[in-house]
Amino acid sequence: MTVRVAITGIGAVTLPATGGAAVLAHALAPPADGAGAALDPERIDRVLAELVEPGEARRLSRVSQLALVAGRLAIADAGLAADGALGLVIGTELGDLRSTIAFAEGYLARGASGLSPLLFPNTVMNTMASTAAIALTARELSLTIDAPGIAGEIAIARAAAFVAAGRIPAALAGGVDELDPAVAAVLAEARGGFAVRGEAAAFVVLESLAGAAARGARILGEVRAAATGALPASPYGVGRTSTSRVLARTLAHAGVGPGALRAVYTGTNGDGRRDAWEARVLAPVAAAPRIALARRFGQSSALGALKVAAAALDGPALVYGLARGGGEAALVIGG
Amino acid sequence: MRRVLVTGLGAVSPFGAGVKAYWAGLAAGTCAIRPATLIETDGFRCGVAAEVPDGVGGSSRRSRADRLAFAAAREALEDAGLAAADHRDTALIVGAVGGGMLEAEAWHWTRRGRPVRGPARLGAVRSILPSAHAESLGHRLGLGGPRESIVTACSSGAASLAVAAELIAAGAVDVAVAGGADALTRICYMGFSALKLLDSAPCRPFDRDRKGMSIGEGAAFVVLEAAEHARARGARGYAELTGAAMTTDAHHVTAPHPEGDGMARAMRAALAQGRVVPGDVGYVNAHGTATLQNDRIEAAALRAVFGEGRVLVSSTKSMIGHTMAAAGSLEALATVLALVHGLVPPTAQHEHTDPEVPFDCVPRVARETALAHAISNSFGFGGQNVTLLFRARP
Amino acid sequence: MEPKEVLDELKSLLVSRLKFDPRRVADLSMETPLPKGVDGAIGLDSLDFIELSIAVEERFAVPMDDSEDLVPHFATLDTLCRFIAERAPSA
């Protein structure tokens, strides 16, 4: 990487905790992989009702509200000015399927006059990025990355690369997924097990280290290296290869040996076969303590930013993600 | 930053399968927008669309969009002539929007007692997501590099090329397969209809009497390759991708910035990357959807960047409709082929240029022009702008 | 339809189609401007207006002619109610 990439802010809306670095540091502190206390699933709805103004809420689907609140928390945490010089890279697995179903239902129930123009833009998965860009005044690139399991990790790796290349001065990167019972039921019926099980939104703010220092920003950590790739596997299946060139390359690029890692943040989430595969792939870094955040925070595309945040707060650490189907992402985060 | 060549092309378009059929249609200025057969149009004013003709190929267990994507990606890879060993590190960046929605709709409609054209299988819902294409393609083509599905509405196909180019320029990979795919869907058709953005006749981009868009479907992929890697294996390539820029209007979820601010910024950034001045660009393949708003604002942005009348402008959507996630890549392909053949594809159905569009829109007949540099614009719903700049190979 | 009935139906459309909070809508007066950018308006933008015109067309059977300039009719709740009362087919 040519320009060093600093992490200057974190923001998240999750069942256990909502807030910026201070609040999340508490929720992410070891042992962060314990099961969360039984939490009221409606807590996130209450957070949204509190933090999204009615005028805004009227025009934002629920998953877009989730993304926006987390994005705002991250930007405030970073103390970044809303001057347009911000890119967005948002990872998601399911996007706004709830709005897609509602849009279709409008037609099925009442014909053409039941179609809602207000809902239509939400049927394209970039709606969270599109609405967040408007609310946050983000005029650089805005990308939405759809992937099973590790969309958040991929988004952060992608954003870091754009910052490192000098293409954008700062980026909000991470992921969001909402858990809609109707959507979940249909997908479970059709796909027999898919990655999203919880709902949350989490983002980190990335900027050039020099830029961050120049504006006196608090530096939480650094993205020392990041890479994505794919191990051989059938779609949504578990593969047999245990050697990850992405892992090796990322560690080499960061100049960090396995012994120097304070932790490895994994994707262990109760999907036994996938968890076992990942464990085999991570054998080269077996000496470092493994921390899995999915138990406490739920499996969603927000995990990428949560893992990176945890790594930044207590680094240097490796963040690794391996999805069914073989998609993988590795990031070395310096504390 | 390393230089990026286009070394393989693949397409499935409303003109049929293959790049050859695609270019033949474009060069002849043929309009492929016809009465729709894939979706039900009763009760709606617009009954036309640009559909890929019969014989998409592939197993009927796969979604139509997956089959379009596979045919185009495979053609591109074969065209590039890469060794099998290269596949292991090759990136796959796919622009997608509808995913397997067409089949998922058929299933859902049938469940609710509505008649549909085409089969309705629960299994189809398995591949509903935009990421399904990359998951399937990556596995079938044995691609082990970065695998990412990019969703930026109407500019997804172009954004995929921009992301892939960045991966190569930064040295993360040497080779990438990048492009987009979309099949017709009821939701897309009904949505644009509800917004009153569809013309009931084939669309007329930049025309004074234009009345809206036509929807289409297809897929196109290119192989992008680091110049040294291509040179080392003796591949000349078709053109060089010298600039790729993405900006966001951050203005409104459906309406573009009224002065085309984001569009102009994307074009200027791409030109700056390629170290090209506006005067060097001979052709702009426009986003040109034929909506009243897009064409007027895009023309204003073009004027701001190039000056009046200083560049040829045409819209491929006049022939193949708006192919959604495939648009950015099908149109990038058209731009590359224009450079290769020294022939600018026309704007079909163009009779009277709108006075607010101070450009030669290459009406109805393709124009022979030696070109050194050309750009392709894709401006997605919600203000997600992508400009790709290509240079003719020497 | 009586103007009061029209007003009540319009208000329910603002809730059901445009997702306004019912309490907010209950407080609206006839003079409340609709479009964004006008002082004291409920702040509808172009997309809201498309949604509202479809809803009015469906609920009141008032045909919306694209060639006619309908903007003045959508200026306030009052102008909209009159427009509907004039154009709706008699019961």
C-alpha cells in the first residue's frame, strides 16, 4: 500500500451496544466472545425510534435507518466534517429484501395502483448507500458489496485499498443486515441455512494517516494490510483446501509474523462445518488467541467492522473471514 | 500505478449471444426493443423491452441472469486466451442488481395465485441475491482471486470495471474478469412504470420528443490485465483502460443533481487519471436513458466538461434498452469496439436533437471516425456515477 | 364527495402511502403547504408527489393527465381537496 490507512472512528448499532468507540470498547473488551445476555430483540427498534428523526424515518426503510445511525455514530466518533470528501463502502448480505417483498405485495394485492414509487428505489440493494450518502454528504465513490457472510470484511478491505491508493481521502466502511422474519422464513425454506442470523450495522472511518494526523484526529488503529480472494468450494458449500494464499500474503505484506498477533478475530458462528473449515485454514496462526464476536453480536454483515474495531482497540491483530462458497478476506490491524 | 489493458471480451445482448452478434447489431444501428415476452405487461402502458433472443443456453435450473452471466464471462475468458493456471489468482468482479429475481417473482406470483410466464420453482429463490452470479461463476470458472459483487443500481456494470481496474493498478492482482448481468424482472419493469419513466415505444435518447426509457437485459464481461502480464504472454489486447472514476451526487434517491455535478466530476476525474484533455476525446458513449431529466442533465454535464459540440455522443440504450446491471459493461464493450473499428455506433430512433443537447448524437447511422480516446458514462439511480476512459491500442 | 370527507381520506393517504405519523397528520390544516422548500410545509418532494398522485388516482378515481400541469393543485391540502372534489366522478 502506498498511503498508510488510519482508523479514526467506529460506530455501531447492535443488540448488545449502540455507540462510538467508548461504548463499543466496553462491549468488545475480552471476553467479547461470550454469549450475550438475553437481550430484548426490540431494543434495536427503540434505538432507531430514538435516533432517527421522524421526518427522516418517513423516507428511510428500516435497514437504511440502521446503516445511517451507525454511519453517523462513526463519523461523529471520528470528528469528521461533512464536506463531501467521503466515500462509502457498505457490505450486506440481504440488503433491503423486506422492501422488495412489500413492493411486490403492493402489486399483488391491488394491481398497478398498488405499486409504491417511494418503495421502488429500495428494491435495489444500493439503497442504504444511496440514502446514507445524501444524509452524510458523501460525494466520493459509494459502493455496495453483496456477499454471503463476510461482506463487511470485504467492504473494509476495498475501502482501505482506495484510501491507500489516494483515490479517496476518507471512507466509511463496514456493513449492515436486518433480520426480517418473513424474509428469513422464505430464505430458510429455499436455501436451507444462510449466513444472516442477527441484525446490526457497524462502520469504521478510514483515512490517510497523514490526513488524520494533520487534522488532529484521534487514531484508533491502522489497516496494515488487507486482501480478499476465494478458496475452492461449491456455491454456499464448504471446501477442502486449508492453505490460504490470502492469509499468507496479508501477513507478509503487514510484515507481521503469527507470533506478533495479539488475537485472531474469526467468523465462528455455530455453522459447524464452516467453523471447522476456517479453523483448519487458520492453523498457521494457531498460537494467537481466537476471538469470535458472532455469539455476542449475531451473524450479520456488521461483523467485519466490529472485528476491525476490536482489533484496533487491542492490536496488532488479524481479522479473518471465510464464507460458505469460499469467499475470504484477511486484514491485519495495527493497534 | 500499473497500466490496465482489455484483453478479452464476452457478451450476451438483445442482439443474441456473442460479441460478434452484439457489434453487428450496433454497427447496423438496429433497434432490438420489441414486444416483451418474458414478463406480463397487461394493465401497463409499455409493452416493449429489449430481450435476449431465445437460446440463452445453460441448465434451466439456473436463473436466467446466471446463464447470461456465465455465457458472457466464459466467452471473455476464452477470448483472452489465459492459461488455466492464471485462473487461480484471477479476480472476479460482478455488477449485479436483479440477481435471480425473475424466477423468484414467478415462484412468489404463483404462490399468490397469479398467472406467470415461465417456470416457478422454490429452488429459484436460492439464487435470488445479486451475489449469486459471482458465487456460481467463481466456482464454475475456477477463479480464486478477489470475488466481489458490486451493486450501484444502473452503473453496477461499470463500477465493476472500475473496481477491477483499481485492483490491477494497485498490484493486488494481474488479471480480473469484470462485468455485469441482469435479466428482465417484473419489479424493475413495474417500478419504472410506476415512476412514469417508461416510453411505450422504443426509447429516443437525446431526442426533442423523447418520452422515457426502455428496459432491456443482457450480460457483458471483459478481461482486464496488467500491461506487463499481457505483454509477457504476447497478448495485444483491444484497448487500454486509462481512467476509471466513481462519484456520488448525494442529492436525491431518484433524481440526479440538477446541474449534473457528480457526472461532471466523474468525467473530469477519469480524464485526469488518464492524463487526457477533453479535446482529445473523440466519442462519449452516454448513459442516455432517454428520460427527460437524465438526458438534459447529462448534456449539461457534457457541455461543462467538453464544451458544446466538441465530441460525438451516442446512446447504446437506443438499441438495447437500459440493461440495468449489464448496461455499464455492455456499453463499455461498445466503446472499446468503437475504438477498435474506428466506428461510432449511432443513436437509433433519433430524429430531432433536443435543443438543450448541443452535440452531434450520430443519428441512426454509425459514423466512421478514427478515435484515440473514448469514454463510457453510467449514471446510476441515486446519483452513483461512473466514467470509464479508454485509449485505442497503438 | 363532501370536502370534509375528501380531507379525511387525503389525510389517511398521507399516513398509509406517504408514511406520515398519524398524530402529525391530524394537526394539519387546510392551509398547510405541501411541497418541500416552502415555509411550514409538510415537505413533499418529487417522489412523494408521484406516490400521492397514484394514491389520489386510485382512491378517488381522479384521472391524472400527464400533459396537464398539476403542480398548482398540489400546493396545499385545500387546493388538492378542491381539485379532487371537482374532478372525482359523481357517486
